[in-house]
Amino acid sequence: MPRAFCRPWPQTFIFPSKSNFSRGILTFSSQPSIYDPPPTEILLLDTPSALEAHIGTVRRATTGKYREAHAHVQGLVSRWIGVENQVEHRVKSLLPPDERLVPGVLYAAVAFLSGAIVARHRILPIRALLPPVLGTAALVHFNPRLSANIRAYAGALEDEHLPAVAQFHETGKAHALMGWERVREGTESARGKVSRGVLEAVEKVQGATGLRIREALGVAREIEQKVERVIEEKVADLEGVADTVEKKAEEAAKERVV
């Protein structure tokens, strides 16, 4: 076969040069592919409008404010529950387990109201001071352990928050004790003077009448002294028990405060 007929088919075509045409190249594959062409991925872009953007911003801001308000309310509720638990624990610690509340508290309330009724036509200081004084005195008398616990707790709070007032109270207590000692000494000296005067009068009457009044008074005096000694012993025992209970209550109150 001649060489001129064995030349390959040209793969490039040149189109006529005109204003609307350009050079084009056509490439023919030697054989078709046996595989399917890969699928074309279509990417859709969601472009929100300006109204949707504003609505989303407002919704996110509203949701954030709601969450902040909810967290604040939950914090307040938690703090209130904590305060309730503290108050409940403190009240339970002040209530003595072996002392009944109902009659003593009622008597204290009746004394308070009685003081208010008695002092309603008096001057302002008496109207202000008489009801709490009577109520406190009744509570101390009918519920001594409860009043001791309350006094210890009040003293602990005073020492912690108002040390100047606590020092003033301690000074007042010291002056009150000194005044009480002076009154007791004066009473004892006056009683001694009265006793000596009575003995002198008895001796004069006995010397004038010849009656043995002193011996009779001596027997009565011995009996009176015995009774006084017994009473003093009982009072000392009760004071010792009261001091022990008060110390224990103060120690327990300090431990609870700590």
C-alpha cells in the first residue's frame, strides 16, 4: 500500500476565519469508556433573607435573657431554701428536748398581754418596757432551759457582730453584781443591827419582868437557824445544778455557732 494512503486522519480542524468563528480543536477518543460517568454533585446554598436574620437575632437574644432570668430565679430559690434550713436547724438547736414548750410559752404570752393591758394608761416608757419585761420574766421562770439557750445564742451573736455592745453588757453585768453585793452586805448589816436591838430589848424586858424570854427565843432561833441551813443547802444545790446546765447550754450553743 502506498505511503500516502497510510497517514492518520487529522484531528485538528481549522474553521474559516470570520467575525463570529474562532479556531476549534476536536479530539476523538480511541474507544468509549466502559464506566458510567461520576454523578454530578449539586450544592444548594441557603441564603436567608434580611427578615429571617433579624428574627433569628431577636430569638437568640430573647432565649439568652430568659436563661439568665431563670438562672437568677433558681439562685434566689436556692438561697431561700438554705435560709429556711438554717432557721429550722437553729430553732431545733434552741429547743430543749426535755422541756415542754406549750404551757410556758402560753404563760409568757399571757404575761406579755397582761403587761400591755396594765400599762396602757401609763407613760410611754412604762408602756414600752413593762410588757416585754413581764413576758421575759415569765419565760425565764417557766422555761429556764429555753431562755438559757436563747440567751447563749444572743450572746454569741453579740460577740460576733457587736463586740462593743457585748463589752458594754459585760460591764453592766459587773456593775450589777457589785451593786447586788453591796445591797446584800447592807441588808446583812441591817439585820445584825436589828437582831442586836431585839436582844437588848429582850434583856431589858427579862430584867424587868423576870421572864425567861431569851431562852425561849434561843430555842426558836436554833430551830430557825436549822431551817435556814437546810434551805441554804437546797438553794446551793439548785444553784450548782443551774450553773452546770447553763455552762453546758453555753458550750453547746458555742459549738453550734462555730
